[in-house]
Amino acid sequence: MTDPRLVRYAQLICEHSLAIDESHSLLVSTPPAGGPLAVATAREAWRRGARVSVSMAPEWSRSDRLRDGSDAQVAYLDPAALETVERFDRWLFVWAPGNTSELAGISSERDAAMARSRKPWSDRHDERETAGELRWVGAAYPTALGAQTARMGTAAWERFVYSALLLDEPDPVAAWRALSERHERLIDRLTGVRELRVVSDRTDLRVNVEGRPWESCAGAANLPDGEVFCCPPQGGVEGEIVFDVPSLQNGRVCRDVRLRFDAGVVVDASAALGEDVLLARLDTDEGARRAGEFAIGTNQMVQRAVGDTLFDEKIGGTCHLALGSSFPLLGGDNESAIHWDLICDLRSGGRIEADGEPLLVDGKLMV
Amino acid sequence: MDPFDDSYARVIVEHALAVRSGQSVLIEAGQAAEPLARAVHRRVLEAGGHPAVQLLPNGWIEAKAECASDAVLGEADPLKLAWYERVDCRVTLLALENVEQLAHLPPARAAASETGRLRAVHVLVDRDARGEAVWCGAQYPTAAYAQAAGLSLDGYRDLLGRALKLDQPDPVVAWRVQGERQDRLIAQLAQVDELRIVAAGTDLRVRVGGRRWVSASGRHNLPDGEVFTGPHEDATEGVVTFAMPSAWGGQRVEGARLRFEAGRCVEAGAASGATFLQAALDTDAGARTLGEFAFGLNEAIAEPTLDTLLDEKIGGTVHMALGSSYAVTGGTNTSALHWDLVCDLRDEGEVYADGTLIQRNGRFLGDFA
């Protein structure tokens, strides 16, 4: 029998995230571990009259190609894969983590070559999305290996994930709409604000947000979700911040990342753990030393960090800042190959001031 | 890697698809066949091809047949179309986890499910006929097939391994030899105008003169072993009884009996599944006409497994399909249906070619042997 939580999850995806009706063609892209969510969502989308296809590729189809394939085989993008972008106007990416070390021993250069070969696909996908022809959502599905990464039992991780998705609420779609309305009130408050100041134990950071549009993330593109963000102008960050929520980067942990910004650029950086990873990433390119995003996490059902940015950046009462690329649609003009979200916990003694007025105190929004 | 999977993968990549460097290869597989899919993927990489893998999630077909609208269920899957229109090679590894997954549904829904599948497959079949693509369906041993055949999983796997010639010193060579034997039989059949099949409950005449016989020796189906043609659409006369159970679109029919006049089925009955049989015959105008007539030639398959892919290959049987013909045979029947029904001739069966006895009790005689 289908887990009743999956039925609710499928309704949330089809109703709230993708607004699926009989005019749509939905492609579900999933690893094998995400099969149950793929089938549950397809059932709901079919009932709404939509066409639904599934693309389920096992992890080894990528790792074997990277390990054993020639350069030409690694860099091959099938014309059929490119064509799929034209044929579907709704996409569900099931994020069902497998072995995070599956690519161990494979050179990152090969991985990058494969990623580059996908660029025509992602460019066309972005183009159609920007033109309003295509909508997508990435949705987390709890797996045993995801639980292992979060250092929890598998059933406990399932409870955590479904709770973060607001599936324990009597009406999850209504719960996400309510969060969306809270975001609108927060954005009303933030609009017109010139400067945000983040203050905590080892943090005193000023972020210029004047005239920058704020974006609400309430389940349209990520599940779980819960944040509002903007793209600060280049040069608009000053001061020091410690990101006390650990960040997992390609299997390595970066803990207590400390950054000092001067005129928007990181001029000093250290970390209690993984400092070499931090310094290497800062040297990726020029844009890697600038902030591409500043955001406030609003999901009150996520209250502990699990080592997965998708969840951690949503923790209600945190803020995060991304080093690297920004979003041009929101006026961001920082370019970089990286976009690294780093999270600062404000739930015990932290605060955010908006032009000197308290906006968030001890993790609680004053809106 | 499991030697069964690796040996099977070699037959698929070297013999069935004959993958060449630079070709794109779509590997479709039921989730249970993931180990074989990986073995095929590796062999395609070794051959210099570009493999892509798409697994079929457990429960997908059933969910679609239950939930999709009639229109969506009966049309081709848009993702499959995008691939089938472009790939050089495509193999589907059949690995059902439940062969009765559609048995609880109204027959029309099960039939629509199969119609939708075939609409996509026809794109490949047509491209194959034009020499633009190669397709293959290959059976993988699952508990579901074993249970349907009344065998243990190991027993079924052994049977399948023999039927695939994986027990031969070099399976790829063994399939080539099978192909040569079939070519010799075709040389004889090509001179025949009318075939008459006589067995218990059966006396049927089909006209095949001028039509092309095709050898199926492991290119499109694995296991394989048959020669087939498309009989004249207006000439089939008489009665045929299919003692072997047959399934189409997940619905099973046992003891089907069909009477033909001037090529069309004018009367049909069955010991069980008669309702579905009628629904199938009413699919469209072409569903009452034979699109295929064939001899099964795989001597390693002796017992029916209730799986058409295997049963139609049993040495000593003939089978005929209601519905669409393959253009390559010269057959002209079109239909969304292509339903193979198997008639066992190993017990008191006879085949006459233009009046001459050429097969008795399932064994070919004289120049046909």
C-alpha cells in the first residue's frame, strides 16, 4: 500500500508546486530510490488528466561512464535528452540521495567535462523557464543513505523530512499557502529597507539591500522550502560573520566558517574544520569572494541542522549568505561558477536589524 | 559480475544490436533487471557506443492503467517518442514483478495500455524497417515469470539460459548457426503458396505465396527462434484452436477458438477470457485479420511458460497474430492490435504445403527438415 504521506506529498507537488492540469506534460526525473514518490506523483498527475513520463537513471550509469568511458563518451549529450526539454512543460526532480561517495576515485575534471556537455540542456531549460513555458520543482525523498548523511535512523529521517514538508499539517497545501502569506508580509516589511545588520556572538555584518527585490520561496521550486532572499549589490557587504551551521562539500565538512568582508569582498577567511576546502573555493574565480544571495530561513518545522543545505538553509531563525553566483532576474550581477550557501544560526542571542529596527530576535521574526 | 548477466549482455550487444562505435543505445529495463542493464551498459561502453539507461519504476504500468485518462493511456509516451525517433539502438529488458498487474482492470483499459505502448514501439519498428535503428526486447528472469511458468526462480533462470543459448560454448556463434538453419527453411517456405494446419480442433488454410518469410534469430527478441510472414489478408479460411493460454495487455485467454472466412475472424470463443477476446477483436477494423503466421524453432524451449515471448518460439508450434502485420513481410494489415496465439502441433499435428505433408508431430520432414 502506498504510504499515505506519499499521497499527500504527491497532491502537494501537483497542486501547490506545479499546478498540474490536463493541458500539461510532466516529466518525473528520479533515481531508483525515489521510485515510490515518482509513482505516487504520476498517479495524482494522471488523475488530473496530464501526460506523465518517467526518466529513472541509476547512479552507476553516470559513474561507470565517468570511470570507464572515453573522453568522447563522457562528453556525449544525446540529442534525445535535449529534445525532452521541448516536449515537457512540467518537471519533477526527485532528490533521493544515494551514496554520496559513488564518484570516489573519479577525477573532478571528468565530472566537470560531463557537466559542461549538459550545458545546452540546462541553457534551454532555463530559457523555457524564463519564458514561462516550463515549471519545475525539486522534491526531497527520504532514503536510507540520506538518513545516514543526516546521522539518523531511516524511519526517524522519514519523519523529519515529512514534517519539514508540512505533511503533518491537516491540510499541507493550505499550510504552504499560509507560509507564502507570511512571506508576503515579511517582504512588505523588507521592501524599502536600506540596510540589514546581522548581529550574533561572533558576527556583526551589514548587508546593503536597498532597492533590491525580495523573492519568496514557499514550495514552488523546492520541497521542503521556506526562505526569502535577495541579491545584494556588489560591494554591499561589510563586516564579519561566522557560519556556525556546518556545510558539507563533496564529502568534506566545513565548520565555523568565518568571513570578513570589506567593500563586498572577502578579505579574510578561516574555518575550524575544512579551511583548505574553504580557501580553495574562494579562489575558484573573482565572483567566489562576493555574496550572490542573502536570505532568511522561515521553516519552523526544520529546527535542527542535518548536513544537507536544502534543509539547513530553511531552518526557521537562521540566515544564509551565498558566496558566488547571483540571480540576474532579481538584479544580481555577481558571476561565478560556485553558489555556496553558508548558514548562520540566530536562534540563541542573534538578531537582524532593518535600518536599526529589530526584524528578527533570538530567531523570531518581529513581523 | 554474474556470468549469466555478462554472457546475456554479450548476446544483446554483439548479436542482437550489433553496436558500433559512436552509436547511441537506449537501455530500458524493469527495475528488477538492473544488474543486466549494468552489464549491457558496460558492454556498450566497451563497443564505443553511447549508452543511456531508463529504468521502469515498479508499479508504473499499473498506476498508469488505473489513473490515466483514456486518451492519455492510449497514446504514445512522449519521452519514449523523443528517444525512439532518434536512437540508433534500443533494448528493453523485460522484468515484470507481477505478470497479472493489469488483471483487475476492465479489459478495455488493459487493451488501451498495450495500444499506447505499441504506438511508441511502432516508431522504432518503422525506423528499423528503413534501416535507421535496431530494436530488441530481452526477457530477464524474475520470480513473476517463474511463478507463471510453475518453476522455481533458479529453474526458470536455467530454462531461460538454455533458450538464450547461454549454455553453449559461444552463445553468439550458436545464434548465428540457428540463423543459418532458419535461412535454409525459408528457402523452402518461399516456394509455398498455401499452408494448411491440421490438429485437434484445427483445420486452417493460410495463403503465403508471394509474401516474404523473415528469420527471427535473436535480433529483435531474446529468446528467439522462429520464421514468420504476413499471410494474405483476404485468404485465411477455417478453424483454429489455441490450447495454450495466451495473454495480451495483461489479460489471459485460454482455449481460444477462431473461425475465419475470407481472411476475417467471423466467430470467436474461449474457455476463459472470452470477454477480453471479443474486446480485442473489436479494437479496430484490422483486429480480425491475421497479420502474422510463424513457425516456432527453438528446440531448447519445450514446456509452455504462459509467456508468449517464449511460448511462440517452442520448436514444433505455429503461431499467428491477430492485428498488425510487419511491413517487411509484404503484409498490409494495420491495427493497434498484434496478439500472438500459439498452436501446439507436437501431439498429432500436421502441416501441409500446397498439399504436401511437411511437418508431423512438430517435426519438419524431407527438404524442410
